[in-house]
Amino acid sequence: MKMEPVAKLYSVCCLMIILALLSCPGCWPGRNRGSVIPETLEIRKVVIVGFMSALSPTDKPGIFTNPLSSSLVSAEPVPPGIVRRMNEILLEKVSTQKNYDLISRKQAIGVYSRIIASDRDIAMAPMKVVRKLGRELNADAVLLGYIYRWQERVGSDYAVKTPASVAFDLLLIRPDDGRILWKSKFEKTQKSLSENILDMSTFLEAGGKWMKAADLAMIGLRKMIREMPSGTGS
């Protein structure tokens, strides 16, 4: 029985992907740029600060220096509604999957506002603010990150002029010493399978379609939550 052309092409593509991955272990697709300190982490109580836009709505796109990790990232303003929605999803996923005793973002913002108001010089370093916030709330870690890019696709499910593109990160910081216990960054612009044959996982998760930015971001956020250290809460 002869194989249909589409089936034959699919088989050839799968074979090429398998061979490429076997010959390049470091090229496995779908990984975040993340790291976890190789030790047992006793994380029970966590403050959820959540995502912030790296740039304000009036800023021009440019290079942003992350004040917590010192990394340089290309960034652009992100609409407040996007940040708010990402924080809602982050809270829901962390609260149901990581076994932390959570301190809400609302409570954290209240304490944060008081800390800033008490800073007479209005120049307290962000890491110092994060550490003080965590200590005042008696937390083992503070979870926060930045959204650097959120570009919506221009086109439809099957034809695009410009694909969706997102970039964001998350960090778990220990208040006692400011140590970054865990961090992960997701940065992706969707490409066609022919442009990036190693990224078969994104192609399959998208169902062969061009995704909206929110769908692309959810792929990254799900991976982040899976890789995040689990808590020892009640």
C-alpha cells in the first residue's frame, strides 16, 4: 500500500526531528531558561507579588536591566490588562499545584506601599524592597517577575503576517539574604514547523495553528509552574 503524500511527509519530518534531537541533547525544544539550586528547598510561606510590566505605558521599547537578576532584556510596554490577567492565572496555578502557604498579592501590595512610603529618600533598591517585604510578612520566599514583551499575532489561525511573540520571567527570592532560589524565563516567537523543525512540541500544542499571544504565553507559564520547586506548606 502506498503512503499518501501528507503521511509520507509527516513520517519524514518525525524521523528528521528524532535524529536531530539524538545528535544534539542540548537542543531539546520547549525548555525554559531556568535554574533551581541543587539542594532541598524548605519553602512553605510564599508572598505572591506576581508579574510586573518591565516598562511603563509611556516608555519607548528598549533594553531593560532587571534590577533583581541584573540581566539585560529587550523590552516594550505591556498593557495593564495583560499583566492583571497573567497574575490571576499565576495565582490560580500556584495555589492549586505547588503546596505553598500563600500570602496574597493584595496583602503584599499593601505592605509594599507602606515600605515605599517610609523610604524618605524614595531610592530603596528593588532587591532591598523585596527582602523587606518578605521579612515583614514572615515569608520563606517572594515570587515575582517581569513581562518584557507581548505582541499579538497579525492574521488568522492558518495565515499570519506577524506571529505572536511573548517574553516574561519569574523568580523566587529568599528574603533573609536575597538569594535567588529559582528562576525561569520564557521567550518565544512562534515559528512555522519548516522554520524551526526542532520545536515540534509548540507545533503540536498549537494544533498546527498560529496561536494568539495568550495561548503562547500559557505554554510557557505551564512549563514554569511545573519546574518551580514545590512547597512544604500545610
